[in-house]
Amino acid sequence: MQVFVKDNNVDQALKVLKKKMQREGILREIKQRKNYEKPSERRVREKAEATRRARKVARKKAQHEGLLPMPKAKARPARRPGGAPSSTGSGSAS
């Protein structure tokens, strides 16, 4: 996995790396491997994950075919240009 650092902005590169790792499931796998998982527990977990995936695919298919209503779009807060923190709570008490 490779992430490029632009303009010495290491924080942004780290953020991109974490997002890529999360998307690939690496962080989740690291957490799982921290402790030993018995083979029986592993089978149960994998079966539950497969069931969850199958339900999700069936739900998406039903939504696409019009049998279920599409999910409502989540309202996203408007981003400020520059990504600067807000000026409220500046710490000056006068």
C-alpha cells in the first residue's frame, strides 16, 4: 500500500493511509489477530458475516427492483472552505 505525501502534509497522508487501510479491512484484521480466536469461534463469526453479506445483497437487489423503498439520503453538514476550525470558543474571556 502506498500513500504520497504532498507539500510535506504528513497529517493528510496519514489520514489517507488510515482510510485506505480501513477500506481494505486491514485494521479490522489487526484487531481480530490481537487475541487468539478458537477455530469454532472463527467458524461462527465467518458464518455470521456471510449471512450479513447475503442479507445486504438481497436488500440491495430488492431496492433496485423497487420491492423495497430506497434509503433516505443522510443530511451532510456543509463544509467550510479551507477546513479551518470555527472561531467560536476562542478561549478569550472578556
